[in-house]
Amino acid sequence: MIYLRSWGALPVSQLRMIVVLAIAVVLANVRQPYPDIAPLQHIPTLLLILAAPALLRRWPLSNGSVGCVLAFFLLHTLAGRYTYSNVPYEAWGRALLGVSIDKTFGLVRNDFDRLVHLSFGLFAIRPFAEAARRYGGMGPKAAILSGFLFVGAISALYEIFEWLITIVLAPGMADEYNGQQGDVWDSQKDMAIALVGGALASSWMLMREARDA
């Protein structure tokens, strides 16, 4: 009953966002092409969906912040369907636009994982900064800068988590999950691109804060 009340206490727009993400996870697993890896990708998202009503009831956030979380997890869900390394964006680009995305941007590997890491930096700052101001008593600039540090810390912890996965799983499955694609500097590049996204989002928010001051 308490859990159901949590759902009822949320704004309708945020309920819709949670439902959209749940539908996306279901669709991502229809005729799943990589059934051995899919649970590793989607179980954390399912846990977030289940916990979101209680979390948002206890610590409400604006629709914009919840939308940022939704945008990131939709990208992650899409990538998770194809284990990141196999997202067929090249085929989509040729079919929809008649162009080669890899040739246009000079890509030599499937870089969809880099896009998702970049999006984490772009989308995580706003909800973190909002929570830091509302519930941590931080000022606007401190909250934004703390959000940037949060992006760096979570990116590092995620790469450590991936490393632990490689210890537990069989080597071939671990490579599919991690999406290294033979790049020995993959973890460092992933963290760096997330920090680039965080720097862009932080700079934009700091400029808005200065303009509105």
C-alpha cells in the first residue's frame, strides 16, 4: 500500500516518464539478439524504475531533472539491447539519411558507447545540482561544481564495476559487456568523455546562474 501511495503522489508527467522507460526496457528485450548479456544491461534500469516512485516521493525533483534522468536511461536502454558495441547506427544512418556516420566523423569503431558516456555528463549535472541545493543546503555554484565531481566519481566507479565483471564472467562475455572493442584505453576515454559532457553542462548552468543573478 505504501508503494502504491508513492506512485499516486507523483506528478502525472513524472509517472508518464517512468512508464515510458519501463516500456522502452520491455521493447528492448523483444527478440533480444544478445540474451546472455541483456540482463546485465537492463536489471539496474528495472531496479531504478521500481525504486523511482519511493525515491521521488521522499526527495522530489523537478520535471526537467527527471527528464534528464529519463533521457540518459533511454539511451542506455537502446545501447543495452545491442550490448553497446553492436548498436547499428551505421546501418540506420545509411537507411534514413543515405550517409555513412563512421566516414562522416572519421570513426574507426562503434562509438555509441562514447555517446552514452557523454550524455551521462550532460544529463547528470542538473538533477544532482538540484538535489544538492534542495536537500544538501548548497549554494548554486557549489551544487553545480559538486555535480561535475559527481560525474567524475560515478564514471570511475562504473569502470571499476566493469573491471569486476571481467573477473567474474568468462572472458568472451566480459568483452561483449564492456564494449572495449580492443581499445586498451577504453576505460580512460569513457571517463574523459563523461567529464567533457559534465564540463559542458556545468559551464552552461554556471552561465545561466550568472545571467540570472
